[in-house]
Amino acid sequence: MDMRQIRQFIAVVEHGNMLRAADAIHLSQPALTKSIKNLEDELGVQLLTRGPRGVTPTVYGDVLLRHARLLRNEGERAVAEIRALKAGDVGHLRFGVANFSISFLPRVIAQLLATTPGLSFEIVDGTYEGLTALVREGVLDAVASGFPLVHRADDLVHEELVTGEFLMVCRPNHPVAACTQQSLDIVAEQRWIVANRPQQIVEFLELMFRMAGVKPPKPMITSGSMSFLKAVLLEGEFLTALPRCVLRQELETGALVSIPYPGGPVPTIEGMIYRADAVHPPALFILIEAIKAANAAHQVEPTPKPAARDTARVAAAKHRSRSGRSNRDRTRTKRGKAK
């Protein structure tokens, strides 16, 4: 088996047809058919099922396809890295960014590109589940993402870089925001909109309510887009739960307020995920070290804006304080005139 046969086998499976695959790789159909037959003879198994609608991989073909794609992608990456080193470049990094990931990552990347000649990135977005699948295939070098509450992927390294927390949030004028104490029963009765990706948010909400013996709320909206959920949240009386890193701007401006969890804070972990058994490009570890440095420099979180009811209390206290000073000043003035 050689790389030529591997590429030909991948082409046949991806096109589902011998003739289309042969055209795509600029090979005659008889030559391609013979190559696949030689591969089957070498392995001693049938790799493809041939039918009137084309070809599909057998159970043996599926196994070979998974490894074949990895070999192809690793080979292409090796060639790219060697060319980059020959040109004096630091290297190229292909990685995914999940919709729940390190909030200051764009700033880190911008600073690296400004200070590290020869560094380049190819970035795609997606979900934790979809992007880690591409890492396993060798299509991506790594993924920046929040980690599931429980992850047992022995073939992947989950390098923890940033800690955060899930927040339950709503508009400042939501009735729940005015309550001094929340119970999960009251919270569950509210109108919820929920992110259905990544899976760790779904797991977290389910766990939070069930552990307290409360039936989880039935969401009015579910969406994989956190930006869409935030936009809806700003338009009506809804509750949602999202990572703090996603809500930073809205919390700082006071457009949204956080509601304390009855059971206490719920931590999150964010970091980089990459294959445990692979040779990784230097650019990956350059990025990881830059994230660590940026996180260490910004350990102190911005002071969150108080909730709506707390804002009113602070304003009232300031007013009483000013009024008290004014009354004392007027009393001193009158005493002075009397003297």
C-alpha cells in the first residue's frame, strides 16, 4: 500500500462512483479499478460494495478510510511545514474556534501576527463535537473551545488554559432580577431561551435542575448561535445561561445582568484540544504560550455592573448622602448667621 493507492481509494469513496473519481484524479477508469482491486487483494478484504447507484465502503473500507484520510492530511501538513521552515517561516496553524471559547483569543492572534514574522493561521468555526472530529482526521491541528463537563477522550489532549463560569442572565428589568433570593422552582417557571451547542451547556442546565429535584424548563427557543440568543434576550423577558466570556460586553455595559445561581457558581474551563499521538507544528505551542501569558496578565476580572435593583439602592444611598451633607451645610450656615 502506498500514498498513491490511499489517495485513489479516498477519491472513490468521496465521489461514490468509479468514473467520477477517475476523472477527478486524472486516471482512466480501468486503471483505477485495477488499483482498488490490488489494494483489496493486498489486505485480503473487500473494501467497497459495488451497486447500481455507485460504490460505498464496507466495514473494512470505513476503517481504512479513517486512517487513509489521516495519512493524507498528515502528509500534506509535513510538506507544508518543511516548505515553511525552508522559507524561514515559523509555520502555519490550522485550528478551529468553537462558539464557546477563549474570549481574548482574537487579541492574542493579532499581537502574534504583529510580532512573529512568518506565522500564519487558517481558522474555521464550529461546535466542539464537529471540530474535534476534524482534529482526529488530521484536517485541523487543534481546537480552541470550552471543555465538556466530562471528557474522556484518551486520543485528545485537553490543555486547560482559562477558567471562567456559566452565568444565568436576563435584562435588568426582568422580574427575576428584582428578587433578592432566587429558587430553582421560580427560575424554572420563566421563559427560557437556550443554546443547544456546545453540548456542555445542555448538560450543565439539565444537571443543575435535576440535582435540585426540579424539572428542567422547556425552552421557547433553542439555537446554536449565541449571538442570536443574546439579541433575542435583549428584546424581551427571557432567561438564558451562557459562559461569562460570551457575555463580557453586555455585562460591562449593563445591558444584561447576572442572576446568582441558587447552588453557587458553576465553573467552566477553556483551552486548546489537539491529538495526543501527533507531531504538532511549532505555531501551536507559540499560540498556547501566548494565551497563557495573556491570561496571566488579565487575571483580575472587570468589576461587574450591579444588577438593576442594586443600582437603584446605590443611587438612593448616594442621594441620601448628598442630601445629608446639604442639610448639615445649611444648618452650619444658619448657626453662623445667628452668631
